[in-house]
Amino acid sequence: MALNLDRIKHWLSVGAKPSERIHLFLAEVGLLPKKAFTVQTKKNQSKRKAQERLQAEIANKAAAEQAAQTQEESASVEEIEETPTETIETTEVEETSQPFTEETGSE
């Protein structure tokens, strides 16, 4: 697309106002500042029931994730409780009246 920048500048200087689409073209070229987009009306938003279903779906997902996490934690606790413990038998050692020395291994 070819733009005659001299004529565009002339018409803008005498008060011509470009449409939104032309304003975008001129902003890309650098003749005008970029416009901020306006917020759209509520027509683009989903209806109340659809929003309620979405909120319910989000809540159900969160509850399912929390239940799964709780179930994993309880399973790990049960696993720990079911693990057999080892018993170590102790034997009594007789005391000798002879002192032990490191050099000989005995008295």
C-alpha cells in the first residue's frame, strides 16, 4: 500500500479525523500516536449461567486435587505404620576384673 504522506499531513493539519482503521495505519507509519483500545461492552462476556458453571468446574477441580493430595498423604502414613520394625536382641556381657589395654588386646 502506498501512502502520500504529504497529503495525509495536509489533511490532518486542516482538521481531518481518520477512522479507527486508518488511525491504526497512520500509527504504524508514525504519523499519529497509537490509540489505546477501548473496553468492549458486556456482550463479549459469557452469560451468568455459563460463568456459574465455570466457577463450579474450577471448585470441583480444586476439591478433587485436594482430595487426591489428602489420599496420598494418608497412604504414605499407612505405609509407614505397616512397615515391620526390627527387634534387636541384646546379650549381656560379663564383666572381667582384668583391665583391657590397647597394646596387647588384653591385660
